[in-house]
Amino acid sequence: MAEMADENVVYVGSKAVMNYVLAVVTQFNNNAKDVVLKARGRAISRAVDVAEIVRNRFMPDIDVKNIGISTEEIATEEGNKINVSAIEISLAKK
């Protein structure tokens, strides 16, 4: 996947969906040409929701440029390693 400036990345976690929607819209309003949503595990569905809300309600001139999926290995507190799914959704102005 293409490397981007870190300020154009929104990491989706456990906050409310609208918090991330606001972050994406703010990035685009600050003249970002594209923004990447990144999420892991249970937050993946929230990242998809953010992308769709931004595109359908707030900024219809935004397209999904690329979607990347992967698996990341995470170390637990017990010292075990677990696999966690991850997604990157690239949004760009038309």
C-alpha cells in the first residue's frame, strides 16, 4: 500500500462513529487530497461506516480509491501472539 503523510491518516478505534467522520471531513477541509482510514479487529466495521457516512451524507465528491486488508500479529500481555485483521480505506477527492 502507498505510504502517506501521517497527518492524513485517521486511526479508527472505539469512539463514536461521528468523531471519526468529523476527523475525515476536517482533513479534507484542510486541503488534504486523500485521507486513509485505518482500523483493526472490531473497529473494521466502524471504519467502513465512517467511509460511507462521509461519502453519502457530508462529501459526495469523495471516492474510495483503494481498500487494503491484512493480518497483523499482536503480542498479548501474557506473551502470546494473536492474529488481528486490519483494513486501510483510502478516500480521495474526485
